[in-house]
Amino acid sequence: MPREIRDVVYVDGVRTPFGKAKGQYAETRADDLVIKCIRELLRRNPGLPPERVDEVAIAATTQIGDQGLTIGRTAALLAGLPNTTPGYAIDRMCAGAMTAVTTTAAGIAFGAYDVVVAGGVEHMGRHPMGEGVDPNPRIIAEKLVDTSALVMGSTAENLHDRFPGITKERADAYAVASQEKAAKAYANDLIQPDLVPIATRSAADGWGYATTDEPMRPGTTAEDLAGLKTPFRPHGRVTAGNSAGINDGATACVLASAEAAEELGLAPKMKLVSYAFAGVEPEVMGEGPIPATEKALRLAGLSIDDIQAFEVNEAFAVQVLAFLEHYGIADDDPRVNPYGGAIAFGHPLASSGVRLMNQLAKQFEQRPEVRYGLTTMCVGLGMGGTVIWENPNWEGASA
């Protein structure tokens, strides 16, 4: 029978404070991080009966140990959702949570679901990227990719080669600005409302309470970054200061059909417009957001000039700068990551997509003159993902 595609809305999103690997979550389980996020979503949205959640999709890049065992289903059960609520795990490396959102959103649009929970978790301190993997030797032996494609920092150095105008000094300046914007956003209480405090424990120090992002380095200067080592290439440009760290954290969000949101009294923060994923040469994976954005714009019937709010994941400063250079956007454009990004907050791989969405929702709330915004990120092994959203607070809607 004929079906109509339904509108999908982003109702709410939360995340844990992000931690440094071997830091505040060193003795906290990965699944407990995302369980707390799901519980917080239910607490914040009392109009959403738990039995109305039709699916739980949780991403993790390294799906073993405490972030394995079909984590979407186990987290749903442990979060107190009824045993009739199904769940699954999903992986697209850095874009795991983004893919959890887009995959379940497609199900909502098709009519398979009314309400879902989507998110991601990564405990990189416990499960380093690449733990337990066994790459097929043909990948290298048959030269399907350059050997540098398997080392994310090396792909960032390759991107510097491809964009020679993006110098180390320019990348460092961008990184300093990210730290400054994040500190200002904290000072203005723009980040904390969507953070879920986490009780932590340490055999040495006892119980603790994680309430802030551990990786932040407020007060960082260009001089501080200038002397850092370049571990991926002698005399290179990529350092720990102009890259995201190795981090732990979790995110989760509620998506719904517009009709279900209205029925349940859930106020949408964003409306889905389009999304796209694209592949690029794996050895320059940081270029991925460019073709993904081109495709998402084409599907939406929009141009880059229609986008007035950007949340670009800062895996590496050079990756953000390459995206901005492609579109002729200034490095310090105030529409781009106005509250800081992953260089400051951290990047727990599969969880980061929902952090971007939370911050875009905050931009929409703060800027009702903006109609369209996007979230975009590069993805390991040569991919990019972009989601375009519409602002339900857009002041032009009533004009």
C-alpha cells in the first residue's frame, strides 16, 4: 500500500561529561555511562511513557567487553525500559551515534517506529581504538589503501599535504579558539544543562562525581601548542594540542515522528531535513565531510548559503579547516562551533554525533533567525557524514 514519509523531530539529547582515557571513568563501566543517559532522558521527558520507546540503537566502535553484547538491547533493559523494547548495536566508527540517529530516523519516517532512543558510547581508556581487530592483509598487500589510512593522525598529516595553505600555526590558532569558546560556553551555562552527572569510583580515591568535561584546557595559548611533539611525522603539523584526545563518554537522544511528539506533548528541538554519508580516499579521511555535505545539501534542495549554523566535529583542526576552506568560510566564522568542539570537550568516537546535535539544538534555541543548520564529521577508513536540520524556533515560520 502507498506510504507517506513522516517528519522526524529531535526531541531531546543528553551526554555524560567526557573523560580522559584512564581519567575520571577509569573504573566505570562503559555500559553504565550510556544507561545513565537513557535514564536521564526518561526523567527529563515525563510525558514519554517508557513503553512508547519502540527501539534503542546504541553505537560503539569497539564492540567487546562492557560495550559489547548488543549494547542497545542490554542498555535498554538495564535502564529500566520494558523487556518488550528491542535494541541493537551499530558501528560506523566516529559516526556511530550519528548513524544510530539517521538509521532510526529513517524507520520513523517510514512508519516502523514512533519514538526511539539513539546514541553511542566509547570507553577508549578501557578499549583503545583498534583493540582486537584483524585487518585483512589484502588491504595493504594489494595496495587498496595507503598504509597511513589505518593511523588517524597520519591521515590528518596527509590532509595538511593536500591543503598546503593550512599550516600548523593556523591549526594551532583554531585549537586555541576552540578551547576559548568552550570555556566561555561553560561560563554562560550553555553546556551543563545537557550533561548527566556520573558517580565514579576509584580503588585508590573512593567515590567521585563527574560533572564537567575532563579534557578541557582553558587558558591554552598558541605558545603552549607551538612546542608540542608531532608524533605522526617528523617536523609534522598534527599534535595533541590541535587534535581531539583519547576519551571516554556516552550520549543518547530521543527522536520521534512529529505526530507522536505532538501527541505526547514533547517539544521538538530540531526537525530532520536530510542526511548523507560519503566515502573518500581512506588516507585522507578528513575530507569526508565535504562530499557528505554536498550530497545532503543536494537531497535537501539547499545550498551552503542556506546553512547558518554549523557543528563540525573537531577530530583534527586541519579537518575542520579543510571543510571551511572548501566552502569559503573563514576560520573564525561565528556560525561554526560557537560553543567549542571536540578539541576542547573530547571525542569518544561513537558517541560524538549526538554531542554535535545537542550543540546545534542550543544554537537553534539561541538564534531564532536561523532556519537551517548542519552537523558533520569525518569518519575513519575514509568516510564523512552530514545531517541537515531545521530550526522549529525559526522566527520566519510565522511570517
